[in-house]
Amino acid sequence: MGVLANPDDAMATVQPVIAAGMEAGGFAGGAEAFVRFAAGDAAALLPPDFFESVRNNARVLLEGEFGAFASWRPEPAALAELTVPLAVLSAEQTAPFFVEAAEWIASHAGISRRTVPSGHMGFLDHTPELAKAIDDMFSAATHNG
């Protein structure tokens, strides 16, 4: 969120989802609602014990991790100086603010962002396509650099 031009707009998208979940089920409901929002249709593929863990750690996620995550902003110079291979992907069916963040990171790292089929958690429902996109990006980087 720290790299977005208007982080408040992104939070305005997420906050009502979390608030509705919290109204229905407290912190546990808010955390689960956020994960279901982020995963989209792929949430149905997450195992029940995953959601149990999300519910059990909801307070840490919502009170601790969200604040740190929302305010964190990578240093552009550090991204430009990376020496490890980096792939920046965004999904076709994801919130626009995730795409904006991915584009910001890619542009500062001096690489191209690739769009892949799926939602935000494409590793759940588009595993082969996602693996191929990552492999293609690293293969191209290896052959070009």
C-alpha cells in the first residue's frame, strides 16, 4: 500500500470487506473475509485448516501485520540494485491496486511486469500457467543477462 498513488482508495476497497466480516464474526470473521476477498473464487480451494489458522491468528493479522504491510515502502534504489532474479506478476482478476503496486515494483527494479491468468492467489487455481509464466520470465532473464 505504501507505493500506491492513493493508498486510501485501496483501503476504501478493503476496509468494508473486513468490517462486514468483523461484524459477523469479530477479528476471526474480519480476517477470513479479507482472505476470501483476496483469493476470490480460488478461496474454495483453500483447506479448512488454513482458514482455522487465519481465524486463530486474526488479531495479529489485522492489528499487527496490516499496519506494517500498509506502511512499508521498498527503497527504489534497493530495487534497482537487486542482483537476484526477480519476477513481478499480477493477475488478470485482481484488484487494481495490486496491479499498481506490482507495476511500481517492476518499474523501480528495471523489469517488466507480466499479467497472468487467475486471481490474486493464482497459485491455487492456475498452478501450471503460473509456473510457466515464472519459468519463462527467469529463462528470459538468464538468456538476456
